[in-house]
Amino acid sequence: RLALEGTLALTDAGVEADGAAAALDGFRPAQVPARAGSATLSWNAAADTRLSVTLRHVGRQFEGDREDDALPAATTVDLFAQAPLYRQLTLIGRIENLLDADIITRNGGGSIDLGVPFTAWLGVRYGY
């Protein structure tokens, strides 16, 4: 009824370059964080009823090949709920980025794009 699941990615990546690209030798590849992971705690209260919370973290990474324009680490919290309504009809609710963390997904010389802000979803599922 209660489950804890997790993922962890530790990436030790580096560019091996010579010739025209020699200036990049030893740098991390663009948009490759050294650490990323998640943990989900879920409770299956009854048949087809589930509540869960997920904590996700992505470490700092760089936009460019020369380790410039840093994308800072980001940590988010997501919620999920599922409950049966009638026969094969199920109510689904999600909250993404519960704490409304700033997630910088692109930094081109200071011009940035942001990832998903606090977002709530509510819907129904019919079927199996």
C-alpha cells in the first residue's frame, strides 16, 4: 500500500577534443548535469485510489559548450491523486511544481526561458 521509488543519475561526462575544438577539451557537455534524481512516495489507499508526492532535482548545468550561461539547479515537488468515480470512470488530479520554483531551461546570453510554473490539472479517465 505504501511505496517509495527513486532514481539517481550521476554523470561524469567530459569533452575530449583536439584540433579546431581543442578549446572545449575537458569541459562538460552542454545541458548535462552532474546529478539528477527523484523520489516518489505513494500510497495506494484502495483499489484504483492512489496519492503520491514526487521530489525532483536537477543539478546545475551549462547552456553552452564553453561552460557559459549557467542553468542553475532546480528542485520541484509534484502531487498526484487518483480516485474511482463510477465503474471505469476515474478522477485524476495533478499539481506540478507545487512550490512554484523557477526552472531555467535556456539561457542564451541572459535571455532565459522558464520551465513549467505551478500548474494544477484535473481530469477524468475512462477505460481500463
